[in-house]
Amino acid sequence: MSDEPPQRKASFGATMKAVFWSFFGVRKGRDHARDVATLNPVHIIIAALIGVAIFIGVLVALVNIAVAQ
């Protein structure tokens, strides 16, 4: 057995897609298992922060639209 960490080969786009589906709350078991094996943990954190920023931005925009009317 090797002491090297497993190779993470998923792209950042694949990570963004996985994080989006996680926010939405829909993941299949086989997709989750594939994500665990291929996604880079640093990419997951960055993608989650980007997702949260977009989510907050959309909420703020919707509130501004609702208040303006």
C-alpha cells in the first residue's frame, strides 16, 4: 500500500455541479460515491463559498425588487 493521497481528477466545473446539487438537496448514492472519490476538498470549499455568495446575492436582489414595488 502506498502512503500517497488518492488522485483527485474531477474538474472545478464538476465540483461546482456537485455543490449545486448539494444546495438543491438532490444527490444519487452512486453520484455521491463518485464525488467522494474524485472531488478535490479545496475545490469543494471554494465552490461552496461561491455558491453561498451567489445565493445571498440572489436573495438580496429579490428583496430589493420586492421592496421597490
